[in-house]
Amino acid sequence: MTDQTAIQFRILNRSKGPAMWSPRAQCDREKFIWAWREKLDHTPNLHIWQDTVRELLVENGEVVGLITLWGVTFHAKCVIMTAGTFLNGLMHIGRNQLPGGRMAEPASYHLTESIARHGITYGRMKTGTPARVDKRSVNFDLMENQAGEIDFHKFSFMNNKVRQLKQLDCWTCYTTEESHQVLRSGLADSPMYNGQITSIGPRYCPSVETKIVTFPDKNQHQLFLEPEGETTNELYLNGFSSSLPMDIQIAALKKIPAFKDLVLYRPGYAIEYDYFDPTQLTHTLESKIIKNLFFAGQMNGTTGYEEAGGQGLVAGVNAHINCHGGQPFTLARDEAYIGVLIDDLVIKGVDEPYRMFTSRAEYRILLRMDDADVRLTERAYQLGLATRERYDLLKTKQEAVEQIIAFAQNYSMKPDLINGALEQIGTTPLRQGCKLIEILNRPQVTFDNITKHIPAFQELLAKATSATPGREEEVLEAAEILLKYQGYIDRERMIAEKLARLESIKIRGKFNYSSLQSLSIEARQKLTQIDPETIAQASRIPGVSPSDINVLLVLCGR
């Protein structure tokens, strides 16, 4: 869907290694919505009912259905809650407050209380959204253009067209000291600072008023102006999330040269909403308290569409398994960022809205964007989610990559045939013969700059990629990364496998933690509350020390 509706594509962190690269797409918002709607409307056996849920139906600790505001009762084996920011949602612009889950969309009432009465604890969080700007009022000559990338990269690993819609630019500029002065003048009426909002906001996507308070020494903050769609004049002002009074937002923006004639579609606003403590969930995102009830998205304490989408996928798969049989589906921390996200949520919990960053993963070299298909397509195929066509595309690509790597490992290079090219590239000439892989492992050497000097390698690459028409560059990139980083990949895999041994030591239900005096008080409390499945999970709980883990290992006879 992203490839079908993207209006700009970029890879972030290009200056760093492949483990840090991150694909980012700006989608046409309306086309994205309707592309999904068309897909859902034509999915066999899927029925859609448009209503608001009022109450969960629970019998003997198990969910059996729900009742809607219109009095309709649905009976179900499993229920997945994905209520976003709508649970008792309250929007703020200055001292003005308006119930709602999003601008012009009503909040959901009674549902939080319906869930909480069964012993599930909840809290309150806050997020925000920036002003929407009229493109016709912006002076783009005073902004820096930020074009997208037009190359072979995309989100899916399929034979689809790379860019289907017209590709649009984004723009950047900076706030000014004058705009900061206006923002400061409105702090007394800011819901964030006058006591109106008491819930926790996102640390990593702060409002502009939080930025000027937290970083008083900075006289500018970067803003990104992003198109909302291919044909609309509405632009999204990333970096200027705010809940300040409307007149303050407008006055502050007009102090930025590019926005001196600014016209808005709507101001920024904050929203408070209920969330449920995610440590009350298993790794399948099923509630530990109400059987067959699954939670996904912002109501688990995350923020962001991507985090919500990943959770929804895992919850949906496991709800289906609960209904139709099969082994629970989970992803480990060395398999996917979804695995890191869910493990962090259910083991560590949240004390602020959670975002998924590469820095949260200890196995970043294994979780690269280029090998997402290798890591996950087979799992999806086994579940029945990926088609045979997608599975065959993966196998064909893997065979091509293996051919290239095998050739590089076995093909011998003679100094007199390659030294001229190596000196031209700016790397040390050979003193004796070696295998091609040793040359390819040099930082200065790439497939692009060396292939033309080695006719046999050039011929092999053409042959290997002939089975993957339209995906040649994707295959070459995957092979080159594996060749250059294989040592690091192997080392990280070895570490992951060592830690995986702790995942095999099951402890749930084996101990009455509160009676284990050899554990620290905090460890007793945390272990009792979270009740981890394995020793490895216990080791990731904040407050559980290595000595506490050693105690558990001794008690397990290890």
C-alpha cells in the first residue's frame, strides 16, 4: 500500500552503515485510505460494521463479544481492541478543550471503564499534532528544498512499479528567536504548563513549546513542510506540534520568513487519551487477565502509525490462531523490530509514549532493511499470509545472492590484473594473489567501482540477476552487504544464539517470587507483577539485576 500511494521516498541515515538505514515514505493520505478501503472491501469473508463499541462482554474471565452504542451485540471467540487515541479522548488548543479522538471525530466513552472493571489497569497519555498549512501562502524561496530519492528502493520486495504517483518535494526551514519570543508569551495559556494537561507526552516528538522550555539555549529548531497529497494544497508542518492558543501559533509562525503570509487549514492541538499498562499482556498481545482479548496500538502506550501497524499484525495473527488452532506467533528481538517493540512493551512497560528506534535494538546488524524479506517472508508464508508468488520471489533472490557470494569466495585475483584498478580507486595494491572477497571487503571498493575491471565477475552478476528481472539492483545490494558485513553478522548471530539459551529456560508458574528472600525487594515485586515466561525475559525487566538472575538460574538447577 505504501509503494502504491507514496509521493516521496527517502532512506534516512544514509551516511551511516546499512544497519542504520531506514526507509521513509510520505504517502498521499486520501489515496492511502481509499487504497486500503478498496482492498478491505474486496477481501473474502471480511465484513465491516461501522459503529462505536460501548462495552466488552466477558464471561468466566474470557471475552465473548461486545455491545455497541447502537445496541448491537456481537458474539466473538476473540476481540482485538485498537482504539488509538479515542478512549476518553480530550483535545486542547490553549484553554479551549473539546472531547474527541481526532479533529472532527468523536471520542469513545464507557469502553475504558468496561475493560478496567475486570482488573486491567489504565493510565493517561498525551500526544499532539502540528498545524496544517495552505501551500499557496508559503514563500518556498526562503526554504530549503528536500527532494525524494528516485532509485530502486521501495517498501515491498515485489515486482511492482517503484513509483506509481507523482513524486513531490518536502521543504525545511527553522524557527527564529522572534518566533520563540511569541511562543514564550503564550506559555501561561499552554495546557502543557498551566496544569490543564497532567498526562505524559512523547519525549522524542515534543511540542514546539516543550522544545523552547527544555532547550532555552537553542535559538532555532528545524521544521519540515510535507505534502499531504498529490493534488491538495494542504501541507503538514512537522516539528511544530503544539497546543498553544491559536493566535499564538499563528503569530509565532508569521515570525518565520517563509510563513510571513501564512494561511492555515487548522492549528496544531494536543490530545489526551487512555492507555492500558502493556505489562498486562503476553508476547502475543493477548491479555493475561481476560482470555482471547487482544490489545494493539496506542492503547498499549505506543505512539506512531508504524508501531500500531506492527502490533495489529501480531494481534491479528494470534487471534486467528486462538480461533482456529496453531502455535502462538511471536517474533524474537533478533528477528524483527516488531519483536523488540513488543518485548519492550510487555516486559518493561511504558512511562511515556513509546517510539521504536534502531537504538532500542541490540541486534541492529541482524535487523537491516535489506534483509527484511529474508527474515520474515518465510514466517509469513508458513502462516498463510504471504502468497506462493511472494515466497518464490524470495527464493529466487536468495539463489542469486548465494551465487554471487560463492563466486566472490572462490574466484582468485592476480595482482598484475587488478592493481591498476585498485590504485585508481584509491586503495592499496595487492602484493600477492587473493580471493575476490578479500578485495570486496575493502571499504573503498564497491560493486559499482570494481565490477568493470573484472570481466568474469561482471558476467556472473549479469547471469545471477537474470532470474530477477526488475530487481537486479536490489539483489546486488543484498549480496554486497552480506559480503562486506558477514563477519559482523556472524558475531552478532552467535551472541543472539547464546542469549537464546536463556529463552529456553521456562520459569512462568515455577516460583512464588514474593517468598524468595534471596531476591531483591524490587525484583520480587517486578517478577510477581510481570510473571515472565523465561529467564531471558526476566533479565530484561528494569530492576531485576544480574544477581537476581543468578539466583533464579541456581533455583532452576542451572
